[in-house]
Amino acid sequence: MTEPVVSIIPEEGGYSIQAVSERCGVNPVTLRAWERRYGLLKPSRTAKGHRRYSEAQLLRVQAVVQWLEKGVPIRQVQALLDSASAGTEPTPEPVWQKAREQALEALESLNLRRLEQQLNGLIADYGHARVIADFSDPLREQLALSPSLSLQSSLLHSLLMQKWSGKALSLSPGRRHSGWVLVPLGDPLAALELAMVLNAPLWCLDQPVDVDALCQRFASQPRFGVIWIADALPAAAQRARWLPDDKMEFPAFIWGPLAQQLAAGSPGLTVLEGNRVEIAETLQQHNLESLS
């Protein structure tokens, strides 16, 4: 995974957990789990109890990320970091394959409580971006291939909608603060999944809105940008209402499998390319607070 280009300055006693999160692309919740559950990190504390990470700890976080990207289970990373064998290449376990098999068993028995517990554990250990890319995306694709598993597919979709919606709500900016507006053109789950990876101030809608309404909102409260998530083609009349036909005063992006096709008729849109993590890195370069 390419690291975000973020300039961070050490605070007194080291880097804050937010600074490390931005530099390494790891959610603060996951950093705390690595510390508490696995002993992978040992940050110091300020007088007020805030975590501070040294340069060595920051490099350790990056090393953990590298091992996880190679398919090493989180429970094995401690030994690799602390032993002389840290330079060797272990044989990765099929972590995500096993996780998906367990999820299928839970879905086949309609045991959503068990599946939610599994999902919570994976998020704590690996973070939303990796769970979505390596667990829920391929699991949904696998279920979609078999009509006989349509019930299980719908149950999984409902569970993910509920889980991600709650998290997305917590990301809503405060009054008069800046943030991204995520507008789905199709399945609202696609917008929620992008919201989980962005993990930044945002409003995640569950349906399209008239572009005129967004323009009116920007006039009264600037400092926001809009991202349309295109995984379905709207009808001509809907497209005229929902998508801009000219350059916008606010940052206007479109992303998804149908982004290029829709942007061809909407010159005011800039197409975003790449996976969710790459999109998050691109959007970090935009200072919405500077808009007026």
C-alpha cells in the first residue's frame, strides 16, 4: 500500500496517535488494539495520559503494516518484529480465506450475531480498509455468483449497511466545519465503504440529491466538496438533476466503475481513479477549509 504523503511534526515527547494514523494509514482504533491486545506498540504518555510515539515506534507501525500486507496473521507479527527472524519470509496463512469461510458458516445458519462479532474482531485488528478489501468485497462477490445464496447475500448487505452507517454518522462534521459529501449513484453501500476508508469529516448520503440543492448549500456554507460514487447509470432525466453540467464552485469528483462514462457528459466533474485507499490519499491533498 502506498503511504499517504503527509507531513507530520513531532509534538512534545513524540508523535500523537492522530499524526501516526495519518502518516501510516492506520486507524487510531486499530493502533490501540495493536497495543492492548497484541503488545505490538509501546508508546509513551504525556502528563495528561495522551499517547506519544517515537520515531522507532512509527517505524514499527510501518513494519506491522508491511507484514500484514504479506498475509501474515496479526498474532504472528510480534515474534517477527522482536526476533532475529524478522528478516525472513514466513509462509502466510490464508487469514482472509479462513475468515470468509467462517462468515459463510455464520450466514448459512443465519447467525448474524456471530458474524457481527467476527466483523468487530477483524476491524479491531486490521482496520476498515483491509477488512472491506480482503473480507467483505470478495465475500459479497462469492455470494453473488450463486442464486441459491441470495438470502445470505442480502443478510450480509444489511449487516454491512448497519455497521458502516453507524460509523459514518460519527464522522459527520460539526456545525460550520468542512467535510466531504458522498453521493451514491446506485447502491448506497458503495458510498459507505468509501466513507469507512476515508475516515475523515464527511456526510454520507443514502440516495442522490439535486445538484442545485448542493450549490445552494455551498452558497450558505462553503468548505465542502462532493464525491459521486458511480456504480449505476441514472436515467437521462435523473442525470440532468443529479450531476453538474458545468464547473462547480466546490471540488466535484466522481469515482466508481461507471465514473468515466458519466463524466463524459458532465464537464464539471473530475474522475478519481484507483482503489479506496488511493482515493483517500488523493483527497488528503485538498484543503476544504480554504474554500470560501
